Amino acid sequence: MLQVRDAYQQKLLNVKGYFTTNFLDGATATQLKQVYHKYFSDQETSFYSTSFHPDLALKRAVNEEILAIVGNRLEELFTDYKILGTSFLKKKANDNNPLPLHQDWTVTDEERYGSFTLWIPLQDTYEKNGAIRVIDGSHCLENNLRAPSLPVAFEQDRTKFNQYLKTLNLKTGEAFVFNQKLMHASWPNHSTEERLALTIGVVPKDADMFMLYYDATKQTLHKYAMPDDLFLRYPEIIQEPKIGQHISSEKYHPGKFSEEQFKQAIFEHNIQTSTMEPLFSNPEHQSFFEKNGYIKLPALDQHDIATLKDFLFQSGIKKETDYGFYVGMDHEDKTLVSKMMETVEKVAMPKVAPYLQDYQLITASFVIKDPNPKGVVPPHQDWTFVEDENRHCSVTCWIALVDTDMENGCMGVIKGSHKFFNSVRPSPSPQVPSPLAKHMFSLFPYFELLPMKAGEALIFDNRTFHASPPNITQMPRLAVGLSFTQKAAELTHYYLKPGTKDTLLKYKIDPQFFMKYDNGTLSRMYDAGKVIEDYSLEEELKFQWQDLSKDELNKRVVAAGNTYNKILTQHMMKLFGGQMKNGIKEKIWSFAHSINPIRLAKRLVS
């Protein structure tokens, strides 16, 4: 495979099939634009690639000129590689010229080497002017061969695959480096200026190049050895190659790849891989956390627990609620909240920090669950508060201050569930729809309960499905919750745009944001049509979560290694009777809805 000097970029290329990196400055991008306009003058073609220009000598000369400009950057990026050629790609302005979902051709042994492209926009790109769109991890889903003469394996479901695409808004000179097996597309250019990009093909230094030609009438696949500059010679290879040496022929039946096959394959890929930067200092802890979405570790001693309990009972931060669940961050006295955060941080973080590396603390709070035989907290996920959850994680550390078990409502998780959905979790609740809303109690029988001793910490990814049964004892379940992330993470908050259900406002924030904005405040703001005004609005974006059927979600739950929890199911049936047998029933659903879990948990925990 292609060797990338940066270890994290290598991980992204292997797992996601691509990475992006600052490659050229603005002056160099302008210089490359001038090279394009110096040699090429197409004004009519909707989508134009200079690789199809008929003058090979000209293309070779331009290729050398381009590499003289960008060659040093390639050296900084890769080791042991060779270049297959360069070309400019132009999308005409004010034109309906989308590039449909596709994969690039098979030109080398992809198990040993793979082939790769750098796609470098020479102006900022976004949806309106033809930005690139990708399906993360799609390079690992199937192994059908690809050539101009071969049918597209997913042709019958090509349009259905579009829902899985995400847009990459790239800055001028920011390289999109991708495996040519990656499924990708681009938007049409509806702007008033042409969209121009530079592409560079690269492969590992030892890779042997070839092209394939499929004779459909004879159902025969022919293979031709190719020179290394084949990317400059598209007119000679677009159909049956006019160059190269014929090396083999064999009977071949092109395969097909359906949406159902895709969904299963992409889930299996996602559940087995991770692109997270390390958060834990112990590699074994990091590996367990990445795979399962949580980890349980010892934290506080008895003195720490006593100190935190004393503050809780003396400070007045605890309030009574009609549903018996309270998060200290929600107290209206923000001076007291600040003192609470300082106390929890001072006591708890010295015991948690040794497990971590290069972290930043976001919030710290008491989390109290009073006795209430109907006080179930249904399955839910917590808010997103980082820019890129594939690289950095929104994390909660829930530390029990009393022994917890099924009787007093201990925490439960669905392991691996942090990889079930790719959508962010915005505020506010209950206005934001949830992908788990219709699965509340069909999920509950698969939760693994995690009884904990006082002082133990449960650290979990905010994407992980978590829940807790009611506290049916006579004493409150006391805990503290801390939220943190990698130090390098950019903090972000997603807020549902008032008046909509499918548009998010993305804000750049800092930890002080959570001192001012709790879910109740944001919920009232949404209903009043108000937006967040004291933080920078970065962009508006469409909000859509994957709507899975009960069977689809159940398959994911089981595939991730979760099993039916007979003891928990019997416990819940004892509390709620036959209402658990057939999923969500009115009595439980009404209670669960009235204490919407995200509203209760806010940024922190169940």
C-alpha cells in the first residue's frame, strides 16, 4: 500500500479510504491556474479533463512543469512512490454537470499495492460549485474489477447509494488523497466561475501497472501490461488498449453489488475499524474503548467520595424534580454551578487524568437519580461537542459515589453502538428527532448492565447507546459526571435551527458555553425562534439521521457482540408487567417521553 509519512493520515487512508491535508498555498494554486490557461482553452465541455487531450507530447511537457511546482510537497507527503501522471479537471460554470457516484479504474494489484489520486482544488469548493462527495470506507466493501469496458457493479442501485455520500468542502490547495476504489462523486457547478482542480496519480514504487478490457460478447477479460505514464494516455486506453502488452485472457462474469450488500458491508467495516486519535495513555485501554465504546476503571477512594458527598449535601446544588433525576449543571445559580465544577474537577480529575493523555476538560457535575419505580432512562446518546467524532471523541466519565446495581438504576450500554450511526447529536430536546425514539424498549433487552462499586468510573463515547433501569431502592443513586475530549479537538455545538427539523446551526464554542446554555434554555430559545448569538456561527447544514428498521438495528446490535439480557428483561417486566413483551407500550412510552433522556442527561450522563 501507499506509504504516507504521517501515521494518522496513513490510518485514515487505510480505514476511510482517504484523507485531506493542506498541500498548496494560495500563490501556488494561482500559479497552477496560470499553467492550465497557458496550455488549455476548453470553454464548451461541461466536464473537461486534460488527460484526454490528443497531444501526448504537450501533456508530458505540462506534467513536468506541474511536478516542478509540486514535487517537493509530494516528497514531504509520501515515501517509496511513483507518479502515474497529472491532469487538470474543469467543471464549466452555470451548468448541470454532476459527476455520478463511481470508482476509478483497477490499474494494479489492489491487494498488494493499490492506486491513489490526489485531487487538489485551485479554489475553495462547496456544494454550489461542485465539491467532492465520498462514502467513507467504501474502498473496503467489495472487490469487483473496474475498467471503461466493464459494467459498474452497483449500477442497478447507484442512485440509492447517494444517501450515504458526504460532501467535502475543501479550501484552495487542500488535497483530497484517496484510494481509487473509494466510491465518490461531485456536485454540479452552479456557480458563476469554473471549478478547476489538479489531479495527480500515485502508486507504490514497486507496483506493476495494467489495464483491463472486457469483451462482453465473448465474456472474456483481457489484461494488458501498461507503462507508468498511463494516466497521461487516456485516449489510448479508454476502450481496447492501443498501447501496452497483452498478457492474459480469461472468462469473466462481472459481479453485482446491491444496496443491501452495501449496508451490511459498510456496517461490518465500521464496527471493526476506528480512526480515533489516542485519548488513553494505555494502548490496551484505548483499544478496548475504540472497539466497545466504553471502559470501566477504578478512580476515587473513600476520602474523595466523602469530600464530594459533603459538598453535595452542604451546597444546595441538589434540587427535587418531578421525575427524580437531576444534573447539577442545570442549577439556575451559575456561581454555585461554577463552584461545583471546580470542586468536582479538583477531586476527580487527579484520579482520572493518569488514564488519559493530552485531554481537555469540558464540564463536571453531580448526577443524581432519586428513588422512583417508574424512573427508567430510555436508551439514548449524548450531545456531540467536537468537530470530528471520527478523529476526536465526545466523552463522558461517570463516577459512582455509591455502589450501583440493577436495583438502584446502574448504567447499561450496548457495546459497539458508538459505530451504529454517523449523524451528530444536536440540541435541543425534545425538539430534535432521535434515531432511537422508536426503538426504546426493543433495545432494552440487549443492554449490558454495569454494576459498579463506589469510586469506579465508566468512561464512554457519547455516541454509545446507554440507559438505566429505575431506582427502586429507598436511597438516591449518587454520581459525578465529567466530560472531556482530546486536547487538539475543536469544540463544536450543533443547534437545530428554529422553525426547522432538518437544518442545523453549527457553532464554534468553548467550555464556558455549557455554563450558559443548558438544554432547557436552548429548548425555550428554539420555541421562541431565537438563535445563539454570542458564539461564532460556522455554517448551516442539513440534518438527517439513518432511519433503521427494528430488524436492521437488531442485526447491528447482535453483530457487535451484544446478547439478550434475560435478567434485565425479567426485572423490567416485573416493574412494568406485560408492557415489555411487545416493545413500547403507552404507559411506559408516556413516561419515557415526559423525561426525554437527552433533556435529562443534557451534556453528561444517564
